[in-house]
Amino acid sequence: MPRVIILFLLLTIYVAGSGQEKSRVQYNGSVEGGILRGARGYAFQVEAINGVRYKRFFAGVGIGIDKYYAKSVPLFGALRMDILVKKKTPFVYLNIGSNLPWVRKEFSFIAMDYWHTVESGNGKYVDGGLGYTVPLKGHLKLLTSLGISLKERTEKKKWGGDGIINDYSEDYKYQFRRYTLKVGLSF
């Protein structure tokens, strides 16, 4: 679903920009790092986003590393809109996509004949908020933002061994709601 929305936005921006001489679609990228704060404490995140800008609007795709609870890789579509038509401007942003686990399957021995596995699955990733852009030099800009983020993760935990008649398993679904504070560069 997010892919269809992003594709539609990119196509709309391209068509709208191709008929006008003064306005043009431009490549835009950003690299951001920040702190996540939720019920399980603090963690670090980093992300890279690449896409196109048309006037005050930006649409792109991003990838990151999210270390909250368990390390994961958010893969998402990114939308951003500048609120003012100025060099220094506040903006709103929304990132929607999937949260992919860093490690899919973990295996460990509990005792000599007993074992334990954890199989991690994909979940949703949503991040939205407000930010501020300050121009630095040329096309380089400083970005700061404050937002709210949702990260989902599924796990299937299994236990077994020689002395156990039936293997035992449990399914878990985690939802982490966090505040985000990010700083980065846009180019």
C-alpha cells in the first residue's frame, strides 16, 4: 500500500513539474541520526532518505537502523512538506513502511540437552512529526525534528530438547511507541 501511494505521488510530481519551465523536480537526500525514548528506555537510530523535491513537497524512500529493544532495519516511504516558502522553514513529515529484524533466527542452548530459538518477523514502521530546516551552504541544509514513532516486531519462541516429549512454542507481537528527536543534513 505505501508503495502505491509513493509511486502515485512521484508520478504526480513529475507530471506537474514537466509542464512548467520555472518549476522543476530536483533530487533531494538526507542523512539523520537521533534518540528514541519509550517505555523501555533510550536508544539510537540513524536513517538515510533519497527522493525528489518539487517546490515545498518531498517524496522518497528511506532505510535506517533502529536499536530500540532489538536492532532492526526500517524500510519506508517518506513524505515531507515545508510549511513556509522560505529558506528557513518548519516542516511536517511522515514515514510509513516495514520494520525488518536485524537477525531473523537466534538459536541457543539452555542446558546440555535443551535448546531455545527465537524467530523474528516483520512489522509496521510509522514515524511522523514536526521539524525545522536551516540553510547552511549551497544546497546543504540542517534538519532538526521532533516526532512520534511506532515500531512493531513479531517473535515466535520455541523450546525443545531430548528430555521433552513435545516441543513448546509461543507467539509474541510487540508494539513500541516512542518519541524521536533527530538531527541531520539535507543535500
